[in-house]
Amino acid sequence: MLTTPPWSRLALCAMDNQISSTTDDLKNLQQADENLAPKELTAEVSHFSQCSNFDIDDILDLAGGAKDAIERHRKSEDQLMEIENSTSSQPEEEKAPAEAEALSSQLWDLLYWHNVQKTAYVFGATLSLLISLSLFSIISVSSYIALALLSVTICFRIYRGITDAFQKSQTTHPFEFYLERDVTLPADVFYKHSDMLLKQINATVHRLMHLFLVEDLVDSLKFALQLWVLTYVGSFFNGLTLLIIGDVAAFTCPVLYKKYKVQFDHYYGLVQSYFKDVVQKIQVKIYGLKNKAE
């Protein structure tokens, strides 16, 4: 009879231990989720449980197949996690444009007087505030507005207390609904708007550097022309007067433009073409002088 050497016995023992641990892992994997386990792995495990005599090559093939199946299972789990993360991040990315569109639609509804009562309230309140600021100081206007609001709430609170006492009904706070509402500003909303404000500030700083440091001569000259026009505007109007005019124009010009759109577009095209011709002539003269100097 042939005797197996001691080193081959040790190798077979180690291989048996590896096979037993592998089969235990496979059994646990099948019990946890039979749907995710590959079909070929299930066939190999059932074949392994039925057979009693194996060659070393069969054992190595079975161990390698089990290892590949476990790796494929882990990869499938990773792919599922990536898909879930991508699908969960998409609604958050789409939420900001949806909110911006909702705010813009509400603003246009106000400016186009779709809800006449609501627009009249907003227009009257803003115009009254601006006129008050032009006549009195901002401290006086703020104090009078706060005092008027406080007087209304105190009077209404006393009136409800008296009516409840005469009717002998249960006394309830008239502003209980508003007192129970959560008016705290969420941290994520604050950080989101602060990031947007920071982007706008950085963009404005870069634009001012571009203009004042004359990175482009034509842009700087256009900006200088605008400032020169503003000096003449400032000599006739102050800031609050311009705000009042802008407020009136914001609530009247969209309606007038919607009604007389064809005429406005015609005259706007004429003015735009005229300014384009003027700017092109200025650019030709500037670049001509620049080429002569070189």
C-alpha cells in the first residue's frame, strides 16, 4: 500500500479546515438572502453536501467559486448602495430650482395683478412705507409701525377677554394658533441662503475688480459712462425717490407691457440698434488708436 507523506497530510487538514469554514460562510449567506446568491453557487453547495469523496482539484474549484460568489455578492450590495445614494441626492438637487421657480411665479402673479386684492395690499403697503421714509426718519417710521401693530393686538386681546366674560364661555387666547406655530429658522435653510449670498458677494467683488482694474478697456468705459449718467440722475432725485419710482414702475410697467407688447418691442429694438451702432463706433476708434500706438 502507498502511504501519504506527513506534509501532504498537513496540507489536506488545512484544506479541510478552509473548506469547512467556506461552507459555513456559504450556508450563512444562503440563509440570509437566497435571492442574492448566484444559482451556480447554490448548485455547487448542494453538490458538495451530497458527495463524500472529492479530489484536490474539485476542492480548489469549489473554494475559488465560493470566493468569487462572495465577491460578486459584495459588489452587488455596493452597487445597490450607490444607486440608493444617487436617487436620494437627486431630489435635494432638484428641490432648489423648484423653490426658485415657485417664488418667481408668485412674484410675477403679484406684478401682473392676477390676484387684485393681494397685489393692492402689497403695493399700498410698500408705497406707503417708502413715502413715510421720505418724509420722516427711519427710526420714527419703525416706531410708529410697531406701536400701531401693538395697539391693534392689545385692543383685540382685551375685546376677546370682555366678550368671553359676558358670554361666560371658556377663555381662549385669540392668538393661540400663531403662538403654537414653530417660527424658528432651520439651520439648513440659513446655511443654504448664506452660501448663496457668499457666491453673490464673491461674484460682485470679482466683477468690480474686472471693471476698476481695467481688465477689459471697453467694459470699463461702459461702466464709466453708466456712472456719469448716474451723477445726473442723482442731481435730480435722491435714493428714496428712485425707490418710489421703481416701486410704481414695478406694479404698472408689466401690465402696460402686456397690453402694448408690439409697440414696446418695436421702439425697444430701435433704441437697442442705435446703442449698438454707437458702441461699435467707439470700439473701432479705440482699437484703431491702440493699433496706431503699437
